[in-house]
Amino acid sequence: GRGGLKQADKLDALQVEEQEQEQRPGDEMEEDFVADARGEETFQDIKYDRSNDKIVRWTLDEMCGEFKKIFKPFSSFVVADAYKKVSLKFPEDILFSQNYYREIKDSKSRWGVSSEKYREQRLKNITVFMEFAPSSKDVAVSMPPDEKVNIPEEIQNHLKSTFHLLDSDGNQILSQAEIQNYLRAVGMPYGPADAKRMILRMGGGEKGVACDQFIRAVATRSAEDAETGRYIVVLSLAEAESMHRIIHAFSAQGITIGHKFGKTSELTLRLDASMGEKPSMLSQSIGSQIMRDHQLNRSRQCLRFIDCEHFYERASLNLLLLVLGLNTSKSREAFFTSV
């Protein structure tokens, strides 16, 4: 329809803009703020390495069959400040293509920049991403993680303070009404039925949730309304255009993506929006289901953080802090300032 053509035209225009930037020869210079000896901010030219910008080609069969070889988790993304490499523990279902950001192949770095050589690469803005389920059969409600997951003391103290703030009657148990307040604060559905489900997922009983149960469930994200087998993948604009055309070509023939492997692979392409607006849907393959609202929203807040956005609504900020719960404030700051 006309709406789909307009979205496609917008995607084409964004891709042209990205290609124009990528086709500049040699190293790219960009000004950045740095503090001089007097503590005042001055401009400094940053030289971006463009020696590793060749397109990594992959096929639809590879995506449906062995997607982990072409898409990498953001938890493996490493940036370097002046002293050490910094990475964060993002949800494992948030991935990126190597055409969005490229691996630097030297012995002293994984993903991101090398702290030894300072080989800076430009980090593209996240404009479009894809909801991806390799197989509909493998999509399931997420299960609680291993109870042995180590929770940093700083995070435990922070969540303990949050628990006591929510515990309005001071009885050391979060009741259904208090859990509803918690759900409202982090932007999740907060009806009575939602609160009851959350209490069960946190391991609570009829009276509610104890402090240790709350801390472990929140820090490890075991109480999330999310599904395993479903991913968010950040793509380059060229990849997004290709996927957009593939989805429409398969849909026109009434064929499901992944049928060659005897399964249905689910793809939903989304154009990101600013602030609190929900990302608009560009296209969706036959047999696809959309990601649950909470899983989509918390993934998007992570993408905004990676994009170095500074302005968050209160509920979005609360959700971001919840999702990054296994990372200390110092590590979050080091990652944000280094990116």
C-alpha cells in the first residue's frame, strides 16, 4: 500500500545518506570535546579507522540456520577508555550485525576499539532494527536463570533500598498492591492479574514477595515478561533494505521464510522513533508474531543507551536501570562516556 511505499522511500533515503558517509576515502576526522590542563573544554580531532569497512556478506540461509555466526550479542561489544576495556552485561537477546559494527582483529581486542592502538571506529546511529525468531517452534516464555548468578554488592544495596521504598507498610513483604506500584514505575502492565503473575515469577507466595526474592528476580531479570528464542538485531541500512525487499518477495509468493529448513523464521522490521514513541513497523514476514511489549521496550531503552541518548522519561529510565541491573554505576558511566 501507499503507507508501505512511503516507509520504503524513507528507508532508501536513509541508506543513501549512510552510503555517502561510508564512501569517503581514507580516515574520517571528527571534532570532539576534551578537557585541557585548566579543566576547560576544547575541541580535538578524532581520527576514525576505516580500514575494516568492507561489507560482510551473508545469505538468508545462513541467517535462518546459523545466525550466531553473523550476529553478535551486545554483551560482547567492548569499548576502551584511557586505561582499560569496558563492556556491559546487556540482555543476551540484543544482537548486532557485523555491518553495523566490525570486529577489530588483533590479539589485544575483541569487539570495539583496541586500548593499545586506539583504532577508533565510528559507531553508526541505530536507525532500524529487526525482531527475529529463527524458529517459531523455539519461542518460549523465559525461564529464571541459574540461582548461582553473582549479584554485585552495589546492586544488592540499591535494590534493597528500592524494596524498602516500595514496602510502604514496613512488613518486609511486598504485597500485590506494592508490586503493582513497582510495575507502574518501570512501565510494565500493572493490573491485579499482572501483579499476581509477577509475584509467582519472583518466587513469592500468597502474602507477596520477600526482599531476597525481589533482589534476585530484578537483578537477574528472571521476572521479565519476555520470550526466549526471540531477538532484536541492529542492522545497517543496506541490510535493512535487503531484508525489507526479501520479506515482501516471500509474502507476495505466500512463502514463509525458513521453509527450506522445515521451519518458520519470524522477521519484523522496525524503523526506530524518538523518545517514547513506539518504533513503526516497516514490514513483517508471513507467520510472524510481534515481540511482547515489555521485551521490545526494554530492548529499545538499551539501544537508546548505546546511541548515547541523554533524555529519558522517568519510566524509561527506571526500566533501563532495571535491565542493566548486573552492571555497577561506574561501569555504566565508563561505557557511556567511552562510546
